[in-house]
Amino acid sequence: MPMTAPPLEVLPDPHLLVGDERISTSSGGWHEHRYAATGTATRRVPLAGDAEIDAAVRAARAAAPAWAALPRDNRRRLLLAVAELIRTNADELTTTTVIENATPVSLAAHSPHLTADLFEYNAGWADKIGGTVEATWPVPAFDYTVEEPYGVIGVIIPWNGPLASIGMVVAPALAAGNCVVLKPPELAPWTSLRFGELLLEAGIPPGVVSVVPGGPSAGEALTSHPGIDKLHFTGSGATARRVLAGAQQNLTPVCLELGGKSANLIFADADLPAAVQQAVGGIVQLAGQTCLSGTRVIAEDSVYDAVVDMAVDILSQLTVGDPFDADTHMGPVVSAAAADRIMSMIERARTECRVVMGGERMSGEFAAGYYIPPTVLADVDNDSYIAQNEVFGPVLALLRFSDAAEAVRLANDTPYGLAAYVWGKDLQHTHRVVAELAAGNVWVNGFFGIPPSVPFGGVKASGYGRTGGREGIREFTRPKNVWIAL
Ligand code: NAD
């Protein structure tokens, strides 16, 4: 069956949104966006250069005082209107997501609703951020602390889930009273641009959010801009180091949401089918290109072989294919460069472990796209390259342990600390294991996504700061203390 041709008419016209101006030429050059399932060009994207980043920051600074001073209930209502528009336009946003990064449509269809949920949740904070009255001594005084917005937040997001990133980061930033300069990557600019249009349609004042797609030079212009009060970066550790180098020029505070190599611990008493189903889901969902996937499966000796067999069995029954086909479970990876990088990691792993499934580029009707099949690597040594580095592709590494101490040691023995998963029926034991894990988020005996109300983020090389919940709102406010003599 030939691949479905992407309906390009849903894409917004290529532009940058600065204030309420749609700019269709730009000083940063152009990027030819490609549909990953076929490798064919979609549209050329204008890339922000220094001038457009500067204009967006200026627009945000001009809009910031009025946005911060807006009565809280108005801000709440505006954010709820954004959520409503996202839901009304969910079908179009879903199609745009499929074109943008080849997320299979069955998965992409959840994305707009997840983002709308996040806007609704954060709208609820807009009229609840207050402060505290403090105790003081030795003289009588009235002392209070009030949580204020920073002003202008520079938000840099990755290509793997722009809508989700927007919900997790832009929604709380706005709810807390900040303006945002949003820089989506050139690889996936379309949903962010459409989102910018929806914001204006919802009545969010011009300049409160500008959308300036771009590559590294746009990122550098944003991170080093003196008009940015805080940076929120989601992406890889390598880029994070460059973000910090830009931020140090103005001592701009930074929140970092980075990658992972998350452990998935399966104890012998676990519900094995459920555990393995969830573990393989980590490499199937968006072809393993999600930060929190538990791609390092560490199973107890006595069930190890059964886990390997079950993983292969489940993955053999899944459909890899056309992202627009509702029955497709897994699509391609995002780009030719990503496919080459992942294949080189698999080639290197071949000498270090056993490839029990996959491991070759897909051919035939898939050859023009960037397809890599689900790949299962067994007998992986935790010191090996494949165990220590994020693949960001459909590759599951299976390791074994003989007791809980070894399980915890292996789980923690990577530079990362984003998520961890634990499977086992003895909850007392499971709690003891969870307490030992170096990870920002731990899921026990199941995974149903991240509710908007919980904090999400990493430790160690997976970053710092949190998105989501009360902590996610706190990232975007700073305390001011006031002491008044009585
Ligand atoms: P990336 O680091 O290559 O790019 C991320 C963003 O940084 C893009 O917008 C890119 O254009 C921009 N950028 C590139 N060079 C820059 C520079 N010099 N200065 C400033 N910005 C620059 O990451 P990616 O390939 O887009 O995304 C994959 C990575 O993101 C993975 O490591 C993944 O685990 C991580 N990720 C983390 C989370 C999380 O919440 N923890 C969520 C999604 C993805």
C-alpha cells in the first residue's frame, strides 16, 4: 500500500509570529521541512535570525506590564478560551502533528486534548497565585511575600512533541503572568505557528506570545538576549550546555528539561505481561523518541528470558507503517540524520550484545522514509555505550539483575535521572526500591501519562526545575518580600 500523501493544505502559511505581525521572510534563512514517512519536502520554513528574536523580545517586553496587571479572572478566562479553541481545532492540529513529526495519527489525536487539559489546569492557577504573611522580629512589622511573574520567558522546545511542550511550559508561564517568546525547532514548526494564531483568536493580547521557529543561531540569540528574564529549555544535554553558555552572559536563570535513559525494573513477582507491554510501549510510542521512555529494561534473572521472549512476541504483532493509517502503532523517526545516528548506535551495540529483533533499516515501501524497526538488544552490559546513552529511537536494551541491591545499582548507574519504572507485587519491597532510585519521576506497576497536576522533571544530567502542578507554576514566579514598620 502506498503511503498516504500528507494533506499540506492544513499547514499554516510559513511565517514567524512577532506580536501580531506575520513575517514571511526572515534574516535566519530557510529550512526545507520534510515529511518523515516519505522524505518528501512539505514547505520551507523561514528561520528567525537575531533581528526577529530581538523584535519578538521587544514585543514581549512591551506587552508584559499590561499582561501582568490584567485582573486574574480575566487571565483565567483567556486561558480557558485558548483551551476551548485548541479542542475545537483538534482535528486540524492532529493532522498538522502527523505531518510535522510523523507521529502516528492514533497517538497524535490525543495531543491537542492533552494540551487543552494543561491550559485548563493552569488557567485554574491564574487566580490562585498569592503569597504569605511572614513572622518577623524584633520590632513590630507587617511582612508579606508575594509571588510575582518574572516578565519575559524564553521558551525553547524540541520537535518530538511541540503541542505537549506548549501545554507543559507556555500554559503555566502565561498563567503566572509572564509573556513568552516561543522558539520551536525548524524540524517541527507547524503546530506552534498554528497555536500562535489560536492565541490571538482567543483574545490573548499581541506580544504576550511570539512564535519564532529557528535553529541553533535563533536559540543562541534568545538565550543571550538581555531582555529575557528566564529561560525554559527542553531538549538534549549537549544543547543545554550551549543554552547555559548563552544564559551566563546576562546571568539569566534557566530551567532544564533534558533527556533520559530510564530504568524499567521488572521483579520476578511482577505482572509480566503488563510490565513487558508497557516497556515495549516506550520504544513504540513515537518510535522511541520520547524523553521518559523506560528503554533500559532491567529484569530479574528468573524471568529474564521470559521478558525477552514476550518483548519480541508483542513487538512482532505491532504494525509499523503509514502514520495516517489509524491501525499504525509505530511510524518513522524524525529525520534522515536521526535515522543515521540511531543506526550507528545499533551497529556499535552489535559488537557488545545480542540483537534479538530488528536492527536493520526498513526497505521496500519504507525505504524513502526514515524507518527503523523495533529493535531489541539482549544481554546488554550496563557499562556499554548503548546502556549509557540515550538512543531516542526504537531500541530496547535488556539487562538482568540477581537481587534488589544490584537492580538499584544498575538503575542508578547512568548519567541520567529522568524517570524510572518499577514492576513487582510486593509493595513494601517496591517502596524500598523506589526510595533508592535517582529519578525525578517513578511509575510503579503502570503508566498512564503525566497528569497536569504532578511535577515532572529530572535529576543529574536529566536537568533541573519542574514542569507540571504547583511546582511547574513556581518555575514562573519569583518571591518579593515586603517589610512594613508598624
Ligand atoms: P535538541 O537539544 O537538539 O534541540 C532542542 C531545541 O534547542 C530545539 O528547539 C533546537 O532548535 C534548539 N537549539 C539547538 N541549538 C541551540 C543552541 N545553540 N542554543 C539554543 N537552542 C538551541 O533536542 P531535540 O533533538 O530537539 O530533542 C530531543 C531531546 O530532547 C532528547 O534528549 C529528549 O530526551 C529531550 N526531551 C526532553 C523532554 C523533557 O521534558 N525532559 C521532553 C522532550 C524531549
